[in-house]
Amino acid sequence: MVSGWRRINNIIHRYLGYACVGLTLVYAVSGIALNHAHNFNPDYAVKVRSMPVETPGRGVSLDYFRGLGEKAGLTGRIKGIIPAGDRIWRVVFDGATVTVDLGGKKMEIREKRPRPILRPLNFLHLNQPRAAWTLCADLYCLSLVLLAVTGLLVRPGAARGASGLVLLAGILVPLAFLWFYYR
């Protein structure tokens, strides 16, 4: 039978652990995605395709670019038209950017769609809501500190032997990275 302060410690550890599951999943899943942002866009799936275009007879116009958007199957409104070089135009639609190369008689369509699960998780991970979410995230961080400390005290002598070596490794790994990158 566990007595006194250890019983209270174990109860705090158990229920704090249950409370942290949801937020841990949010931060873990989005953290992996954000760590690999150099390999893929964690917020949007980007689809790139090309199509031929015909050169306009009288020069470019808003109607010409609208027609190209319709040809590409883009239904959103045109948000901007930017000259991007000699006979190259960048046309920004809702959800897509079209680069029109009149010299090469082609257009490249880059469409982006929000990733259904990762985008909302990244929104929280990066604290874009601010306000009340900052308080929630801070409480979560404090809960992790309490979870770590109470976890060390769940069993008597838990930080000895093999467990102590694993604990030491868990402390030394981040310190080694700091030493390597900040010396």
C-alpha cells in the first residue's frame, strides 16, 4: 500500500497524464510535420500542372486571364495580376497562382488546398490564436513539468540503476545538442 505524500503524488501524476493526452497528440503530430517543413508544406497540399495557352491577338486583358482561369478549371476570383518578366504574368486566384508564359505558350497552375488535419493542429502548435490559447499552452507546459517531476517520484528509487541511466540520457541529449550548436 502506498502511503501519504507518494499516494497523492501518484494520483496527481495519473490524472495529469490523462489531462495531457489530447494536447500531447496535438503538439506531437504537428511538431513532426513542422520539423519537416523543408520537405513538404505542412499546411497546404500543393498541386502543380501545366497547360498550353494561345497568345492573345490584341494583348493581355482581364478577360483574357479570366478565360485562362476557366480553361484551367479555376472558379475563384482574380485577386491580382503581376507582370513577372518579359511576356510572363503571374495571376493570383483564390486558392491558386497561375504563371502565364506567353513566349513559351504555356501556363503553370499551382493550386493549394489546406491539409484537413495538419493545418488546424499547426495553427494551435504555432499559437496563432493567441489570447486564451496562450494560457492553455502555458498550463500545458507547466503540466508537463509537473508530470516529469511526479513521474520521478512514482516509485521509490526509480532514478537508480538502468532507470537512472535512461534519465541521465534524457537530460544529456538536449544538453549535447545545445553544446554542439551554441558553443
